[in-house]
Amino acid sequence: MFDLTNKRIWVAGHRGMVGRAVVRALADEPCEVLTVDRQSCDLTRQSEVESWMADNKPDAIILCAARVGGILANDTYPADFIYDNLMIESHIIAAAHQQKTEKLLFLGSSCIYPKMASQPISEQALLTGDLEPTNEWYAIAKIAGIKLCQAYRKQHGCDFISAMPTNLYGPYDNFDLQSSHVIPALMRKCHEAKISGSESMEVWGSGKVMREFLHVDDCAAGIIYLLKHYSDHEHVNLGTGEDVTITQLVETIQHVVGFDGTLRFDTSKPDGTPRKLLDVSKINQLGWTHTTSLAQGLTDTYQWFLDNQISKS
């Protein structure tokens, strides 16, 4: 077990949805949390990362920092997604080795798996087939991060591990319709349809594809659990082991928001991967499971949206 007592834990990417959740979760641990903003340290610049790491010497790193976005953003800015993510992870992981950081956890994404992977997707499915074309640039960068951690473990004995979360949602999600993931996009569309008195609401795709969703606070709890209890070569899936169709998801969001209009499915828009359900038996056997139901998580997320986003919309 990796004891967090009196450790200096750097949460890289603390301004993002996952990073914020990890910082909240670490508030209950007997450790010191380190953060740095982009103005003080640009993570895409090797010299800045090395300098900050040398000055602050964290005992452990939770690497949440990444350029992220939905299907549209990934498909529109492929160079940005692969370059920025490769630079961020490479600089931090290499500097962690240089500074003899005791432990590092790299956060990946379930999009690393083949588009047509057998369901549920086990950790062994990595690199067994073609990726989903709309986000392959981001996926390739995340795969490189996993392999970089494994390489430093193999060559230098570094205690670097990787966790692969499923689709996340919750407080501080991105509700911008041009760059958001499915839950915040649908939630905002649904809210705006309700406020405007619309009789219907547009949903991208067929509604038939299936997705798994994990509340970000559950994700943070799983990350900290792995940091404490896991040390091995293979990455670990982090999810619920349960999925729903997009139609079921948007109907649940309708109920939470209070919009009773009809749904219009725009089948000219991409569906993405037909199904993406993670096999979470490995992390369950390690002793961790999620605690937030989808309905409760969506309710909490909508309340956060009402409290924090309306004035900015």
C-alpha cells in the first residue's frame, strides 16, 4: 500500500473536471496537495515542467491534465489533440523519473480501445483492432501515455500506473455545445428547450448506441484507491460496468430537467462507437466499486449547472 500520510501529491490538471474532483477527494486524506496554473507552468513546455518539478519535488503525481473534448472537437482539431496530449504526458512522466517521484498515476480514456472491441471491454483489448476514427488522435496520445508509464516501469523500475476511466460527467463539466461531451451537451439542450418552451429537442445520431457513464466524484475515489492499493504493469479500467442507450440517457435527462417535449434524432450526425462498456472486474476484485447511480448523478449535475452555469450561458 502507498501511504499518503504527509505526502506531497501533485494533481496535474487541477482546473479540469477530473482534477477538481481529485483535489476535493484528497481533502479527506492526510497529505499536501500541490497544484500549478498554466501561467506559472505550461505543461506542453518541457523546460517549464522540469523546472517546476525540480523546485517542488512532489512525492506522487496524479496526471489528469489533458486537452479533452467531444466528437466534434476531436474531429475538428486532430493535430491539437494528439500534439498537446503527447507533450503534456511525456514531459510530466519523464520529469517524474528524473526527480525520482515515488508514484505516478496516469489517467487515460476508454477511447483507447478498438471501435469494435468485444463487450465488455477488458484491459487485454488494447491494440487488438482499429480505433474509432473520430477520436483516434486523442486515443493514440493516451495509448502512448500508458506505454510510456510501462516503459519507465520496465527500464527504470518506476512505480508508474495507469487508469482508464469510462465516460465521465459531473460538476465543472464543459457545457459548451461546440466542444462538450454527450451528457453536458444533452443537458444544456434539454434545459434550453424547456426554458424556450420548445415542443421538441434535437439529438445527434440514432440514439441506439450504448454508453457507460461514471460520476466524476466516483472516478476521483477510484483514482485515489488505485494510487494507494495498485502497483503493476497493466492499466486498470475504471467504470460502473453498466451501460444505457443514448435514448435512455436523454429520456433520463428529460425527467431530471423537467422537459416533456419530443426527441428528434439527427441521423446525419455521427454515432461514434456502437457500444463502449468496460469490464471492471479487475478494479472490483481490488476492492473498489462505484457508489453513484446514473439518475442521482444526473440530478446532482443538473443542480450544479443551475447553480453555476446559467449566468454564463
